[in-house]
Amino acid sequence: MTKLPRVPLTADDVDKLLSVCGRGETGHRNRALLLLLHRSGLRIAEVLALVPSDLDGNQIHVRHGKGDRSRFVTIKGYATFEPMLARWLAVRHARGLNGQQPLFCTLSGGKVDTGYVRALVARLRRRAGIEKRVHCHGLRHGHAQELLQAGADLGTVANQLGHAHLTTTDRYVRASGLPARRFIEALG
């Protein structure tokens, strides 16, 4: 079987994934989780480690990022994310879950495994009829691409993604298809 190329996910692709999430309690969780992955650029493990108190409006406090680094991240398009998050928080509250459990937990308050999220994305891709390869890190790449297209500088993108080195962010810039001139200017 030939693997499809890794292409950043567009906002349209994300909308298609969200539209095929279930309508039940786990569907509310999964929609909010996937949208947060896309709108924040966080890694799966970072999102699954969040607790409710890590969110403050459109700001997220990532306490233990890669390399155990802490950072603050802005949720892009918070106005459309907030209602999905509110539905999931209402489910949590109705189930008697308090702020001690991870933000995105099982219905009984347990941890959600990264493998579950990866399998979920693959399943949703098939349901949504998306032809290109879809993976969780593609949500992250899509977020970086949107920031770059909106005119964000390389340092802002690197901070949002939690990159310790601009060379790592360089790969995202190259994948974005932006002209080389813009990349060189960004490195300054």
C-alpha cells in the first residue's frame, strides 16, 4: 500500500473531520479536542496533559511541553472553539468530573491515550472522505501554515509551537510553500 504524502490540513479539512464526529458525549469531547489541536498547534501529548485550569479565555498554559518547557499559547479563532469546549465542559460537569482530571478525559475521568487520538483521526478521515493523508501532526502543521499565511513572523510561530530552535520551525515554513524570500526575511 502506498502512503499518501503528509500535507498540512486546511481549515476545510478540519471542518470535514469535525462534521463526522459523533453527536454523543465522546463526540463533544473529540470535536473540542481536534479543534484545539488545530487552533493551538499543540502536540497531542500537550493537549492530553491539560487540566481545565490551564485554560484562561483564549490562552493556554502548557505546563510540560516537549523538553519539559512551559509556555503560554493563544487559541486562534477562540470564538468558534469556545462553544465546542463549553459543550464538553457541560458533559464533564454532568458526569461529576472536577478539575482534577485531564481536560480531555474518558467519560469516567481517566486519561485518553495518544494512540486513541491517532486512531480517531484516521477513522474520521475515512468517514469524511478526505483523500490525502491525515494525521494529528498535520493539524499542527496546518496551524503553523495558517499563522505564516496571516503574516506571523518565524519567532511567533516557533513560540506558538514550542520549538526550541528556529531550524525546527524552518521545516514548517518550507512545508507551507511560502516563497523563499519571505523565509529569508523571517530569519532576519
